[in-house]
Amino acid sequence: MHSKFMSAAQAAQLIQDGDTVGLMGGGGGLMEATHLFEAVQQRFIDTQRPRNLTLMHALGIGDKKTKGMNCFAHEGLVKRVIGGHWVWSPAMQQLALTNKIEAYILPGGVSSQLMREIGAGRPGLISHVGLGTVCDPRHGGGRMNAAAQDDLAEVMHIDGQEYLRYKPFPIHVALVRASAADEDGNISFEHEAANLDAQSLALAARNSGGKVIVQVKERLPKGALKAREVRIPAAWVDAVVVDPHQSTSYAIPFDPAFSGELTGEARAQSEAEDRAREVAASQEAFSERQAVARRAYLELFNTGKARPIINYGVGVPDAVAKLIAARDEQHRIYQTIEHGTYGGTLMDGVLFGYARNASAMLDAATQFDFYGGGGLDIAFLGFGEFDEEGSVNVSRLGGVTVGPGGFIDIAQNAKKVVFCGTLAAKGVQLATGDGQMLVVAQGAVKKLVKKVDQVTFSGPQGLVRQQEVLYLTERASFRLTPQGVELFEIAPGIDLQRDVLDQMDFTPRLAAHIQQMDRAHFLA
């Protein structure tokens, strides 16, 4: 029998000019097939092949320097990128900014689910997710630069309701990351920190007539894997590349707490250490970040659910997660992240997407099914800017392609959405910690604008879907109403006209009674 095992350089030879290549990863090295990515890059440097690839990925991939998507950021190597999140690859962002590639975005969940639909031979993904956003062909069609000319979706009606049909296309090569492969090519994920969309991606390539190439850390004898441990069967796999140096993240060689393998006393000890770290982290120098988190925390148990199911985004929402952990209140919520993980201690920064000692790990497509069906009670998300209609932009800032990641799928489907961030940017100087918030310097960039540069969350769609939507800043709190954005709360020490209204590009509705935030939020 011909062995499926080969070197990374040999596997890179399987990619042909013009192929559509599906990639996976979650930033910081999370399930990223780094060895394969580097082999493709080296082949291109040596031979100028392959050329004109289309790349598709659901979440961010890379280290913001040289790894991940940065390996593919070469003129000629790539023609088109359909990316969920771009910030992990400044080099690819630059190619998009200068129109050297066709740049597109899709919601992260839509990408994972679309791969599954492609693999099943269905006519694309039909979903409400993305309506009214940049992914809607009436609002940009996912196009992020002038070089991008196609719409990735079309509007359709079923039983009088609007939907988007995200169009299918063949995946010629899937570059997948996993933990181990047996001699037949059966694949397991047991030491990975997530499942992501590995299974959906492999399915799409297999049934497109393409190649499934899997990078693993170890080669096991035939029969070493139990049937239930196999997440991708050998029948789907064309090539296996062993990288003995494969690590949990770019910074962490291996930690069983991230793969959820600890049980019993070892897990209890690890969880105690995690909590101690969270308590220490909550003692960081007091700032507006903690003030917003404390205010946002109040919304957590105001959902009508005894134990709400929640999601945290990156940025200020990290502080909400840390606050709950520091108060040892994880038992009062069901915590989820879009990567497919439940429970555990969430990481932030370059490790966003990782969780230590998770209670469950699902495939990303299944997690997004849960979100899309309305399973989330509340989501805490950041914002780049928002406008008078309540629409939010996080996907293109300063002309640079950022991408939504799972933001669109989460924000559009949570029953309650709490956007957290600062009211202004660039040069802002604030003084707080004594029970009030004082603005020393206002900041040069207004984040509350007349109309957002790009719609990543649609305020009008939020009203259609009857969501409760809040926008919390360090100076004032706003909510979405049928008449537009309404200001209903102000921080102690803030001058409404000077510090809030004069720093906005639109005039919000003012609540009949504007409340003052609790001074306790602003005590160091």
C-alpha cells in the first residue's frame, strides 16, 4: 500500500497554479499548519510556483510578523483572499490596501458553514447572517478593495423572508492541522486546543475532488487510535506531514490544560492556578477599561436567564471575562467562544481563542449553528465606531482590511448585545479611580460617527430581529431604539455637552431621565 506520509516540501508540490486553497487557524498558532505554510512559501521563493492562488480562511491566522498568512503574502503567489480576520497578517493587509490582490471578507461562521455545504454538495449556504452588513451585496458584497469585483453572496427570498445565499466554489487543496495520524491516515485532534473547522475544510476539499493535506505532530501505528478518537477518517486524507516541533501555540510547546486533557486532582490544581492568575490580572492599574467592564458586568445577569450563555469578543470585553473569573462567578454563566470552546479560563492578546481547562470543545461550524439559531443570551463585543442608526464597524478601520472574524455571526444573533469601548481615540487622556471620570484631553478621532465606514453590525437589522443592543463607553451609555441611538446614562464627573455630545458626529436622542453611573465603577 502506498504511504500517505511525505515531507512538507513534497506536500507543497501538490498545489497547482490557480488552485483554491482552504486554510485553518485561530491566530497565535492555534491549529495553524505552520510547517506546511512555510513549505509553500519556500517553494514559491525557490521556483515562483504555485501562482495565482485563491485562499479561504474563517478566522485569523498568524503572529502579526512572519508566520501564518504572512507566509502567503507574496505578489504572484496569491490572487484572491477570502478571509474572516486579517489583522494577524500585516503583510497581507498591505497587499489588499495596494490592490495587489483581490480582498474579500466573510463572517467567520459563514466561512466554516460554507465549507461544510460545499463538501455536502449543496447549493451554497443560505443564511440570515450578514444581512444589512458589508457582506450583503447591497452593501459591498464582501469586497474590501477596488481589485475585488465579485459578490460572494446574493439576496434571495424564502416564504417571504430575506436571506443571503453564499455561493459555493470548489476547494482544490485543504491544509489541515491535527495532533496525530495512524499508518492508514486516520486523524485525531486529542492534543489540540480547539477543533475549529478542520473537519468541514477536509470535507470540502475531499468532495470537491481536491487534496486533503494534514500536518500532525506524531505518527502512530495502525490501530493505535480508537474509532471515537478519529475526527477525520483516512478515506478523506491524501497526504500526511509530520512536524515533531508542532506546538500548542507559537509561544507554548504543549500544555494539556489547553487541550482539555487534565482531569481529577491535576485539573483542580490547574484551575486553582488559573484563578489566582485571573485575580492578579484584575489588579492591573485601574483605567477606563476596568470602568467599562464593571458597567458591562451589570448587564450579565439582566437577561432573564438564571445562567445565561455568553460570548466575549476581543478588547475591552476581555476585562469583563477577567472580572467574572476574579469574582469566581464562572458557575453563574455558560461561557462560549466561537472557536467551539465552552467553559475554562479565557486567554487574551496573542492567545485570544485559547481556553485553559475547557469543559467542552465543538467544531466551529456546529458552534456557529448554535449561535445562528439564537442560542446566545448575551454577547460582549468591542467596536471600532458606531453611528446614529446603531450600526457598528469593526471590519475596516482607517482604510485597512480588518475583517469580522466571528463578530457578524455573534452580534447579529445574540439576544442581547453589549458593545464596549472608548468614546474617542488618538490622544485621549483620562483621569479616573477616585469615583469619577475626568477628560483631560478629548482625543483626535471620533468613534461615534454620522455613518460608519463599513457596516459589520446593522442597527436596522438589530431592530428587525428585536435584539436588545447597548453601547457602553467610559463617559456615557447608549441603547438602540426604533428612533435611533439614545443616550441614557452618564459617568460621574463627565460634562454631557463638552465631553460627550461635542465629541460625536451625530446628535443622539436623550432619555427623559439620564441616570448617573454608579461611582463604584470608577474607584481604583
